[in-house]
Amino acid sequence: MKFFKIFKSKPFSLRTFNSLSLPTIVLPITESELLNSIESSHWHFIKQAAPHYTPSLLSPTLTSLHHKPQLVLQLLSHLNGHSLDLTTSSLAACILCRLPSPKPSISLLQSLILSSTATNRTIFHELELSLDRLDAKTNLIFDLLVRTYCELKKPNEALECFYLMKEKGVKPNIETCNQMLSLFLRLNRTQMAWILHAEMFKMKIKCSMYTFNIMVNVLCKEGKLKKDAFRVRDEMMTTGFDPTILTYNALIQGLCKNREGEHAEELLKEMIKLPVYLAMGRVGLCPRPPKWAPQRVFVQEVLEREVRLSYWHKVNQLDFIEMYNNLFSRPPIRTMKNDCP
């Protein structure tokens, strides 16, 4: 009797059965099933099963989707980094190159570089294998790899990747070279800038206006103004490029730092005759000049010739005025901050 009382006092309920922790059994998924889920936009299912995907499953799936980069981008957003190794990440990055914007591919390359222990050369060769596997007709991924290293502020790796492209016979585009030169300039690696510029000349990579402006800034930073910087400006003009506001800005700032006021004044007078200024004045794109009255003739002439506020905002007027005051040891010039009409 006691046995039956005990049994009745603690009945076995379905709730007790459901509370037991049972091992979860995950059925293996095939490539065709995963492809059907992706093309049917069953993203909730894919996200739940993402930790159980393997690189051996994702690799052929990505290869099958190489003509559908938008689907690959959506797939990666639901994987959250699961099951991505060097091979699958390289495949995905090559596929994402087909998108109009390079940002998704660069973002994936950044994650690969920061999370992987693979060397620059290893990543480059894996991307090369991925291009062969996808039968890709463009080498844009290598340019994006260089830009990724530039965005991560890794100048040595960027230059190494440039030489790997040269070994493969791939010519980097001018935008990639300019991004490298800009990085070298910001990090004061002027010697690396000259090495890259020489390689660009050997590979017959045509310079752009931006390239010339960067090299003028490099020369100004090195203090080589009297001869080399003006030589680069003259070379720019002989190749069909007219110096821009940024070119003159770099030269004028460099001359002011070297306390060469006469040359700075000559350049400033030359700058205000630029066609872009005349065009801006004709169509009335700029506001009236500010009301403050500077104490030097060459700055007055700038204002009289309607060098507008757009220029001063571009070249950072506070830095320019500070250099002007230091150069001529005059009382501080009032800024335009509170005097603009």
C-alpha cells in the first residue's frame, strides 16, 4: 500500500518528460538543399543551421552562386563568420567583386586579414586560385586587396602585394596606386612613395592629376621645393594637366613653412588666375568675399580677385592664416568664422 501511495503522490507527467534535456540531432544538409534554401530566401533556417555548416559544404555552394553576388552577400550576413576559412573567404571575396560597390569585398578581406594567421603571399595565392576556380575574367580582387591593406594602414603589405601583382603580370589601376601613395604620404614614408612612383613609370601606369598632387606634397614634405616641386608642376603641365587648387595649396604651404614669402606670393598670384576661379565667378557659384581686411597686399589681391570661401574651406583657412602670421610676424589676422556674410 505504501508503494502505491508514493507512486500516486508523484505522478509522471508529460511536463516532466518535456523538461528533460535530450541531445539535439542535426541532420546533414546537402549542397542542393542549401542552394534551394538560399534561392528560396529561407534565411531563418540558414541562420539557425549556420554553426553546423562546413567549409567543404560552403565552397561548392559559393562556386554555384558565383553569378549571383547579391545572394552571396545575403548568405554571408546570415552566417556571421561561421564556417568561413581562407578558401571560402577568398571565393566569396572574388564573387563580391561583381557588385557595383567594392565595400563588401573589402570588408570581407579586412576580416580575413585580421582574423587569419596567413601571410600576405598566402592570401594572394589563395585569391589567385579562387579566380581560376571561378573562371573570372578580371583581376580587380588584387587591387581591392591592396586597398584593404591601405585602409588597415599596412604600407609594407600593400607594397608587397603590388610586387606580387607585378610578378603575375597584372597592372594595378591608377586609383590603387594613388591610394598607396596617399598612405605613404600620411605615414611619412616618402622613400616608399618614390619607389612606387618609379615602378609606376616602369609599368607605364599613366599618372592622374591626383598622382601629381600627391608627389608635390611629398616633395614639399621633404623640403625640396625650389627645384623638384616646381619641376613636377611643370611636368604636370607638359603632360596635359593644369595645376589645381590643391597643387598650389601644397606648394604655398611648403613655401610658407620654409619662410620663402616671395615665392609664395608669386604662386598665390598665379593661383588666382586659374580657369576654375574665372568659371566660378561667371556662373556665380560662390558667395561674396568676407569683410575682414588682411594686412598684406598679396592676401588683399586674393580677395579682390574673388577667391571665394569655397577655396578657404578646402585648404583649411586657419592653418594658412597661422602660417601667414608666423611668416611675416604681423598681428594676428582675423578669421572668417564670424565675419562671413
